[in-house]
Amino acid sequence: MKYVIGVDSGGTHIVGQALTDTGKVLFETQSGPGNILLDEPGTYRNLTTILTTIFENMPQADCQHVLIGIAGVETTGNATEVANYFTKKFEVKVDVISDAQLALLNGLEGEDGTLVIAGTGSVVYGRQNKKMMRYGGWGFLLGDTGSAYKITAEAMINALKAHDLNQANSLIEPLINWLNATNIKQAVQKYYQLNRKDVASLAAKIAELAEEGDQTAQRILIEQATALAGEVLGLIKQYQAPIPERIAFSGSVLVHNDFYRETLLQQINHVYPEIKGHVVSTNNGRGAIFWEEWQ
């Protein structure tokens, strides 16, 4: 059976998939991190492991194409070099793009449109007439609007403000408990000891409170979704008429939080009612089956 390989090479791990032309996963394997900017030798090594493992389990002669999306490759600028290396090593046609481009290719299934990613961080990508655009994604100190990190941070700020004003706030007690603290001051100390991902992980708990009807939690989600919608609208303004009507949602915040996602889409539809949204639930390696759409 003929197949293609899609490889999503990200900062925490790499996922490689052998796929039919309809997107059915024939084989999948994972390896260590693959950010080529942070660790070029390690990325080469882990990508080699991925492809070797796939070809040990799938007939190499039936592989028609390999598409690898690598974190950091836009900065290093060596996509062609990496592609040539693996093409020669495995004697199969290999193309290399950024992990963001792979996410866009998968999320929009090769069509023009917008991809919104909101997980630990956030970023908005767009593509129209073979031109790729970006808005946001400047990290947790300078950006990541509407991300899990920002949701938790805003919840903490909101609770601290209420504490200083001697006002009741439904988030104070849960935050103290989640941070394994006995009071708000100790909660702040514990908060500052957390890394970015640990802070972001608390956003799911805030979302649960919102789903249970907590108005303070709902307000924070609405504020963050509205802020992220502003970035989406900023990117859409870069399109030429007619604007692409597809928008894909990816990342834990958008995939798992219906209230947040619906709020975001409502804000976008206030300006562009024709835009339709859908959730991306597949690994971005699936983007390999749409590669020809971009050629």
C-alpha cells in the first residue's frame, strides 16, 4: 500500500506517522524533542530514529513522500539542507517546513484560512494565495494572549486585587487550594515557584469552575477569548478580498473548552459572520496528505 509520512517535530517531542492518502494512520512512532534551533544535533538524531523506526515497520519502497515540520527551522533557515540530508539518507523525497506551517496545512486541510492555536501559549497563523501570515506568539512575557498561561495569570491577578480591596472573590479559595497553600500570601509564593507549564495547567481548573457557573471564572475566560479574538481580527485584516472563510482551532484551551471556543468565535463573527470554525483533533503530521495542495 502506498503511503506518505508526516512528521511533527516539536520542542517537547516528535511524532511520525505513516498515512494513506485519506489520512488513515498506518503506523505511528514518537521520539525525543525536535527544536532544531535549540538542539540541532539532537533533532537530526531524533528525526533519524523516527524515520528508521517507520521504515522498519513499513515497506520503504511504498513511501511516496516525507514531510517534516520542524520547530525553529524558520529561524535557523536550513530547511533545504535538512531536507537534502534526509532525502539522501533514506532515498525518498523529503520536504521540510516549519512546525507552524505543518499545523496550518493540517488544520486547514491545504486550503486558505486561519489557524488559531491556544495552549500553554498562543499564536494566530493565516494563509492566502500561498502567502503565510502571523499575529502574536511572542511568548508568555510579551504575548500569548488568551493562552492557558494568561488565563491563570489573570485569575491570580483578579483574586489578588479582590484581596487587597477586601472584596469577596470566588477564585481566592480555589487558587489557594490548587497551589497547596494555606493563605493568599503563601499562594503567591508558591505561584512564583511554578514554571510556565505548571502555571498554564491551572487554566483547566479555572475552565471547570466556569462550566459550573462561576461568574468570575467565566468573566476571565470571556476577557481572554475577546483579547485573542482581537489578534485573530488583526490577522484577518491582512487578507485581500474575498477573505478566506475557514478558521481552525488548535491547542488544549480551544480543543477542550467549549465555552472559551464559542466565545472566541462569537467575537469573530460579530465582524465576519460568514467565518466558520472547526476544531483540529488530529496530529499535525496528517498535514502531509495535503502537501500537493500547496504546490
